[in-house]
Amino acid sequence: MNLEPHTFLSTLKQRANFTDEDKALLKSHADWGALIASDMCDAFYAYLERDEEMQKILHQSEERMHRLHKTFTEWFAEMFTGMDEWGNEYANRRWKIGLVHVRIGIGPQHVVPAMATVVQKVGQRLKNDDKPEELKEALGRICMIDLAFIEQAYVEVSSSAVLRETGWTEGLFKRLIATGANTIS
């Protein structure tokens, strides 16, 4: 199972109804996004720091938190700029971010509520800074697209590992998962 980031992004943009109007709106507020990125980063990591498991992951090395803060603020600002009109470069970067989450052990059970925290904090900031509701909606869509990349990284890495270790075909693997899902209530 090999995800192709560009195709995946294209599919997600269609599913989320991420439009040219969203892109224009985000770009027109890129300076504001860069301005609040650090505050959103602080809220994100303050949320994660409350969890003992996440504390261990986040502070595994002395420089990890510094790198994570830098990456988060870049990621946040990039949602407003799209890097390359939310194209191949954007897709490749989001895929890489997803793989890093898998590699360092930040699981979906942590990422999803942390992203919800960011969306909530951004919503508060949008209201306080008198930004349009449409901007909140556009940010919500691109946040969910980015979140889908992280979630899909777990699926792809896990599936690839199982297929590699077992020699199963992708079809067999998918049938086993579907069968297993039917047995869990």
C-alpha cells in the first residue's frame, strides 16, 4: 500500500470542498496566520504536555521540543500560504509530517484532540481579532486535510509493515481487516 501524496491531497481537497475561494481567503490572511502561529503552537503543546505519555515523547531529547515548535509554526503558517497553491510541495510536506508523527510515536489518539484544540483556539482568536466566519471555515477544512495526512500515515506504515512481514497480498489484508471489523462490537 503506497500512498501517492499528490493524488491523496487532490482527493482530500475535493472531499473537504476546499475551494479556490478558501485559498484566496487564507492567502489574504497569511500575515495574520504567521502572527498567531506561535500562540497556536503554545496552545497545542500545552495541551499535549498534560499527558504523561506525550511528555515522554516530546522531551525524549533536549532539542526535540525546539524542533517541534519550529515545525509547528512553519506548518501553521503554510496552511495560509499553501506553499505552492496547495499542490505537490504542500502534499509532500504534509506526508512527511505524517510520517514523522508515526516515527516518533505521536499517535492519532493524541493528534486528533490536539488538532481540535488548535481549531478551538484559532476560532477564539478569529472572533477576538474580528476575522470573517469564512476564514474559520477555510481553516477548518485545511486543518482536516492536514490531519487526514497524519492519520493516513499510520494506516500506510502499519499496512506496509504487515504486508512486508507476512508476504500477504493487499487484497487478503483488506479482507482480513473487513472480517475482523465485523467481529468487533
